[in-house]
Amino acid sequence: MEGRDRRYGRLTIKEEVLEFEVFSGGKVSIDLSKCEECHSKACVQICSLPTMGRVLELKDGKPSLKKDLKEIKKGGCTECLGCELECELKGKKAVQIILPTPELDEYLNELKNKGIKPVYVMAWRK
Amino acid sequence: MARLYEHQGKELLSKMGILVPKGRLAASPKEAKGVAEKLGRSVALKVQVLSGGRGKAGGIRFAMTPQETEKRAEELLETEIRGIPVQKILVEEKLPIKNELYLAITADPSLRRPVIIFCKDGGIDIEEVARTSPNRIVRKQVNILRGLREYEARDFIRKMESISSEDIIPLGSIMKNLYDLYRKYDCKLVEVNPLVVTEEGRFVAADARIDIDDDAIFRHPELGLFSTEETGERPPTKIEIAAGKIDEGDYRGTAHIIQLDPDGSYARETNKISIAFDCVGTGTSLTTLDELVDLGYFPMNFADTSGNPTASKLYRATKIILSQPGIEGYLFVSCVSSQQLDNTARGIIKALKELYPDSGGKPNIPAVFTFRGGWDEEAIKLFEEHGISDSPWVKILGRNAAERDSALEFDALYRKWKEETGGMED
């Protein structure tokens, strides 16, 4: 299923990948092929908590969308990042959230061209 | 507040039908000479910086010939005005000045409406006039719903002493056009100082200061401005531009980030240590900052990620803050509030894991995280679960820690880190 709602976001289930866009400009991607072996379903658990977005639900043993794409894209997904981090800890590392920062990337490229390294890629003296 | 350069402001004035001196922007002495040749007369050279008091700082020169223009431009392009290097100069015709006036429109928060400010003494420091001879400044409130009619502007001018009758119509028209500009571009301030009356009797805007309301920047893409925090008299840095994008159109909490010492030069000059910094709440930010400075640190940035921002905001903010070159530590302190700190922690953890993939998110610089407030225990638990707390260079504090404790813990951790690792490579 592709291009379900072009205006408010896009849902893609291709080769068992569930993808949806979020309000701040980014994408949540869940590799459903890994979910069958997952016993924790940690992504759905955390998303279902009262303080979270309640976007995901369990359907046929796999995460599925509880809200429509329009609602999710408008902020229905509260971008808590819980699904990704919980899946990493308790699940099968099936969730990936990409949140672009193009202006920062541009800045880092400039630094690179000037031969300046950000501290996180540097080594210690000793 | 987004301030326009003088040449940008004059472009808007010209679009609104207000006369400005003929001229062009130059980035090199040769270009400046070319402009002077085209104008074929004496010129004024004005550095394009956002700081006030430019004239007093030597940022305005005059030249009689194109050769002299080239020389003056060379001098100006080598200078700094209040620490900001001059990159561009506005070269424009030197006006034959008969008289100078002051005209501005701004919002008066106490009246909650626009106010026109007019003074017959233009070209000088208006704050000084307000202090020494306040009765020389006249004001007119404008009903924002009705707007300013040209006859109302003329009526306002007519009541002033020593304005000749032939000046009433052109001045009224300028006032009306300036007000229309103020509204059209969602300005906080439009100021023409001086509004020159030439020997031929023309009214020409010899300078322009235009400040646009930050919250309205998105309505004016044509101005090419960035939604950044208030950077005062310097243009925003790339870090601030990247940070400004976090809140653009997303009102779920805030991420206010501004660089206090963008190149670390202040820290070097004062023998302080540059660090990255983020707090929840401005009060906590300022208090922690004071404590850090006393201990010999100088945060390269100020940050306040509060109002219950999304974890994705914290993720982006943390990545931006930690991308500042030359930092030797990171301190995060939350105030005691209802902010959902588990989300805050998730944003920070995702950023750390991405920046430090080999160590699973454990930073290579000393980092102290103080979580106090809503969901603080969950936030601390998340750092433990993800293994970041295990790092010898990470210290997690809870609700019993005050701002001073956070700064002291950071200091102790920094000293140990420096001793054991020797600090970062050059």
C-alpha cells in the first residue's frame, strides 16, 4: 500500500516495513519482519502509556497504526522516541527514527572543509 | 528580533515610495570605486553592520573622488565595528543637507498600539534627546484597526512648530508610507534617522533601521531572514540558524539556543574552559551559568529547552550543542518543573548514541546530567538502562542536587577527566 494520503503523510508497507512521517519533519520506520520474533512488543507498550502518543497498536502480532496519517502528521505522534529506544533495549532493533537536521549537516560540512573536527570524533591526548 | 541591514531597509523604504540616496553595496575597494564612478559625485561610505553607534565607531566616511573612495573602502573593509568584521559597504551619494529630522514607528507595549515618534533634531542620538529635551520629541498613537490616514499624518505634522507649510504634504506622505511599511512587514521598529531635508527641499531617508518581529519571519521569506534567538548586534551563527529551525512552526515546548562565545575566544582570553550547556528553564540556566563561571568555565552557548518539548527537539538541540568545536564538557540541568523528563532524557540519549556509536552513547568529554522534576526518576533509569551512566565521564544527579551541586560535580569530573585523559587532542 503506498501513497495513501499524499497531503498529510505517507504510509508505506513494502517488504514488511511500516513507515510514517511525523510533525517536526522526520520519519519513523519499523521493520515488521523482525517483529514476529519479538516477544516484548516494547514499542507498542511504551506508545500505549497515558503520557505517550498512542499511535501504535498490536495487530496480528505486529505493530500497526492506531491513528490516521493525517492525525499523526499533525502531531498525533508526540515524537517521544520511546518506540525506537525501547525496541533497542527490549526488542529486535526494528525501529528507526530519522529526524533530519539539514542546517546542522551544512555547518558540519563547512567545519570539515576547514579541517575542524567536532569534539565527538576526536581522541584523547593520553 | 530580526534586524535588517541598512541597505535592506532602504530597499524596503524605496519600494514604499520613500526617497533614499542613490548608491550600491560594495564588497571590495574596486567595487566601491566603480559605484563612485557611476554616481559621478562625492559619496558616503557606510559599513553594513547591525550594531548601533556606527558613525561614532568610525564606520562612516566620505570621499570626493573614485580614487579616494577606493582608499576609504580599503580602510573600512579592514576594520571591525564593535568586534564585528566589516564585509560590505554601502556606497551612496553624499546628500546636500539643509536639515535633519527623526522619524520612527514602533510598538508601545504599555499602550498596546503603534506609536509614531517625530523629532526635529535628527541625525543624533534620540535617547540622548529624550533624556535632555524630552519636549522636543512628539508622539502619535495609531489605532491599529483603522491604520493611519494621510490626512491624520498631515494634521499631526501641522501641529508642530517650525515645520513650514510646504513640508506638510511630503512629510505626511512619508509618514503614511512608513506606517504602511511597518504593518506590511510586521515590524517592531522602523526608524529613519536622519530623514534629510536636502538643499533642494527633497526628503531623503539617509539611514534606515528596521526590526522585524521574530514570530512573523515565516510570513516574509522574501527577506531571507532566519528564525533565530536574539543575537543583538551580530548576525546569527550557523549553529544558531540550525537551532532556530527546531522551534520553527513547532510550538510543542521550546529550544532556545544562543552562542555566548561562538569561537571560544572569550574563554581563551579569560583563561576559562569552554563547555556545552543546556538547562530546562531560563532561571536555572542563568544560575548554573553563574556557578560555572565562578569555577572557571565558560559555556560556549546558552540553552533553555523547556515548556515540555518533544524528545525530538531535545535530540536535535543536543546534537547541535555538542557540535560546537572546542568544548571540553557538557552540563545539563533541569529545573524542578512538570516537564516530562523521561522524554527529555530520550532525546538526549538518542543524540548521544548517534554521536558516539562506538561507545553506545558514552561521551568522550565529562558530562553531568541533573534531572529534577516530573518523571525525573524515569529519566535517570533510562540513562542506566542504556548504559550511559556506566561511563566514568558521566555523572547523573537527581532532585536533591542544586545548581551549585551540579556545577561542583562537573568541576570535579572535569579535573579527573583532564588528569586521566589529558583532554582532547589538538
